[in-house]
Amino acid sequence: EQQQQQQQQQQQQQQQQQQQQQQQQQQVSRESLRGQSPRRLGKGKDF
């Protein structure tokens, strides 16, 4: 039972890390769009 609990905890931690990485990527892509065109930036904010 202890082993199963440890595995579950590890899986949860991995999921949280993946979510954080995705959020960071979105922020970076928005910043890169700022320099290109204001129209794209507006669409990005709507999402």
C-alpha cells in the first residue's frame, strides 16, 4: 500500500509540473507576438 501511495504522489507532481511548463510557454509566445503585430495580440488576449 505504501508503494502505491508513493507512485500516486509522484504522478500528481509530474502533472503539476507539466501544467506550469505549458503556462510559461503561452506567456512567452504572447510576448513574442507583441513585437510582430498588435492584431494578433488582441486575438491572443481574447483566448
